[in-house]
Amino acid sequence: MTGRKGKGQAAVESVLVIPLLVMLFLCVLQTGLFFFTYYMVNYASYCGARAAIVHCRPSGNPSLFARSAVFVVLSALSNDLNPAVAAGSARCRNLGAEYEVSVTYPCRSIVPIFGRLIDYLPITASTSLPEAL
């Protein structure tokens, strides 16, 4: 359309389309953050299992070393250095010839619409590694 009849058409279309594009971008960003957090939780469980195996000697406390390793890795995800918040929950089990470390971390949403639907998403990962002979 040309002339006076189509003068405000571009402004109306922009008002309708721009908020949708911003929300789409924020949803893609939040999904990427969820996947990054899952990767970090998975890596933290691996580091915890490795620390438990390295310190599984009779004089060592593998569970303490596993929790410490998980805290160090997950402290990069959180600005809070409180171990209960930064590490979420970490559990170390001795399964005979291997150690299993399970980590759960609460991933908060940064997108307003996600925050109303899901306050936080608990991300869980578990790693089992055999003891070295």
C-alpha cells in the first residue's frame, strides 16, 4: 500500500513482531543455559567420582573429597560460596569395586516467563568409576 492508507502499517507490524522475537531469543538463551548447567553438573559428578577413587585409601575419606571436588566445580555456576547452595546435593556411594557420585543442582530461570512457570529446574547427573587396582 502506498499513500496515507499504509502510513502506520510498518509501526503496527513492528509492535506486534518485536516482542515475539525478543521472547524467542530469551527462550533460546534459557535453553542454552540449561544445557550448559547440565554439562557442568555432569562434569562435577565425574570430578567427584575421580576424587573419591584417588582418595579411597584406608586413611582417606572419599566422600569428603568427592563433595569438595563437586563444590569446586559447581562454585563456577553460582555466586554464592555457601556449599549447600553452590553444590546443591552431592552423594557418594561405595558400590564394592567402584564409587558412584550423584549431584543435583537447582538451575534458576533468567527468563521472566520461564520463572513463572518453573521456579527452578533440578538438574541431576551421576557418574560411576571403578577403583584402580
